[in-house]
Amino acid sequence: MLLPPHSALPRHPCQAITGRRYSLTHHQSKSSHKHLHAIMATAEATPAPAAKETFHLINDPSEAINEAMSGLTTLHPTLSYSAKHKITYRSDIATFRENHVTTIGFAGGGHEPMFTGFVGPSYLTCAVSGTIFASPTAAQILAAIALCQPHPATSPGTLLVCGNYTGDILNAGLAVTRAQALGYRVRFVPVGDDVAVGRAQGGRVGRRGLAGHLVALKVVCGMADEGVGLEEVGRVMEGVVGDVGTVGVGFDRVGLPTGVVGGLPVLPGETVELGMGAHGEPGLERMSPVPLVGELVGRMVGLLTDVGDGDRGFIPFEKARYGDGEEGADNAVVLVVNSLGSTGDGVLAVFAGEGVRELRGRGFRVERVVMGPLVTSLKMSGVGMTVWRLPVGEGVLGAAEALRLWDRRVDVVAWRQ
């Protein structure tokens, strides 16, 4: 989505927004502020119970992923699905793989539309799904590699991508070792972009993977479609993810579909959790009472852009704030606002608008914005914000070329363009 000038930025339909807070008419003020709080958390003044029940509209928990992926191919006939290994792939793979680098994204189920919703022309070649919140096995990943390279001796090769989680890394390592022994050309790039996990906490394991891989894949899958080779595709993938950071805020936790009805862990009343992980892992701070959206977004953007934070300053900006119209600065960014599951477009749009204003207030130039459900956690309620620092100079990729690839049209289920 192309961004209009600052003065033309759309406002909330009932409100004029100035700075990080809403400027309301006298009659709107109290009710509108209360409405925003109600969107994000329970309006009950009493503490929430320790647990409650939720339901999942499924037939059989063990078949939930197969049924979902089979249904996806009905929705988008250019997709095919292998139930044996839970592989969703573009139906023209037989011709595409002959002279193009193929790309595979894999993850546990329950995070849809990642990665299955991004399979198709100019995006992923294949996606491999595990069971709910469990990595695909090494055998599944190897089967996807073999699908992409029926004749490894003449194949252009395959880029393999996942989030930085222990099970994914271990199973991918086994699959890649076996694949390379069999002669397949594979480049593996695990991605960790969660700034809530600092260097001290992450240690040698590193950060959790959230939405950063989808940002980088949007660029490099376009390159693969244009015939660029595996070495260059892999180099750009690593370069882009090095300039990406994500932070989430959870309004509640996630209930697993172990049955039609199951337990749902909840946060205390009037509380949100900043930095919550994609599986409901603890965040870095619980915030109560629930802050206004502008205040919350200010904290999120601060975590993403504060280069002075030696523990969490991961995106390598030159500085955290820039002067108005500062030339030659590395302050051009792409903003991605993601629903963690059940959060609708109305709330996402408020966060997106506040995110743009907060970044611009710090001197950043927001070149593009994408909003919608990208990486979810079943029915979890919450929002994730991802910032990509566009390349400076030519580096691994020039800024103009990066935006051209970002704007390249795709034919997939889940990408909004």
C-alpha cells in the first residue's frame, strides 16, 4: 500500500488524531476512550478468572491441518496439497522448478495464513505444516525439498526458511544434512526478529521468529520468480532479516484445539502483555490498566527503533530520531501490522495509523504499510508490529529495488496488495 503525504493520512472516521492521542469532541471524549479500551481488553472492573473455556469449530483435532489445507486448495485452485507430508505447493511446480530457485517456508500449524497462505506466483513455492504448534518432521521437510528438486543435479536449488524455534531448527538440520548428502542444493535461513527477547535472554539460542521472514520472503521470492540464482537469493534473505524487528502485544492468551471445547489461559482483568510470543510465551511486561493505543504504540515503536538499548536495539538504524527532512539518513521504513488471530481490521487500522504517526514523529519516512492477519496464533487476541529498515546505498539490495520487489504483484490467498 502506497502511503499518502502526512497531511493526507486518513483519520479515524469519527476522530481527528493529533500526536499519539485522540483529539475528540466534547461529546465523544469519554465514550470513545472507553470504547478503545473495550476493544483491547475486557471492560469488567473485576479481575478475570484464572481460566475459562473456549471452543474450536473442528471435526477432529488430529485432522484439523489436513482439512484446512485441503479447503485452501478449493479456495485457490492454483494450489495443490499433499496430505501425506502436509505440503501445500503451487500447481505449476513441475514447470517452475526447472529453471527457478524454489522457496519453502515451514512451521507448526495454528499460525495460518503463515506459510500456506503465501504460496503462489511471486511468493513461496511450497509450505510445510506441522501439527498444531509442533514443527514439521525432518521427513516432511525432506519430502518438500525433493518435490522442488526431482533432478537435483540440474536443479537451480531451494531456499528453506522458518522461524527461530528449537524444534524447527533441529528438524531442518536433519533434513538439510540428509538432502545435501543426496545431492540437493539447499540454503537454510532461520529467522529471529522478536525484539522482546533481548540479547541477554536469547543468548546463543537467539530471538523468536515472528513475522520478519514474511517481509524478507516477499522480496526474495520475487527475485526467484525473475530467475535470480540461489546464492544471491540467500544473501538478500539474510540481509533483509538483519534489518527487521517485530514486537507483539497480547490482549489474551491462546487455547489449543485439543478438543471441541478446551481450556483458555487468560490475563488478569484490564491487562495487556507487551512482548508476548506467538505461542503465548511470556512477554517482557504486563501493563495495567490498559494504556491508550497511542501510548502502547509509542512503547512498541520505541522498542523497535531505540538503537541506544544495548539489549534490544536490533534494527541497525544510525539513530533513534531523525531531523525533519534529514538527507542521506537510513530512516526509510516499511511497517507491517499483524493480527495475532482474532483481532479485526478496525483495531489493526487504529494501530497502523498510530504506528505511522509515531514513526513520522521520530523522523522516519514510512514508505509502505501492510495490515492484516499474517502470522496468527489460533484465536489469540493481539497485535504485532514489524518494522523493516529499507537498504541504504546499494548494499545487498538498493532501496529502489527493494521497494520494486515489495510492490511486485503476487497471486496468493493471504497477501493484501
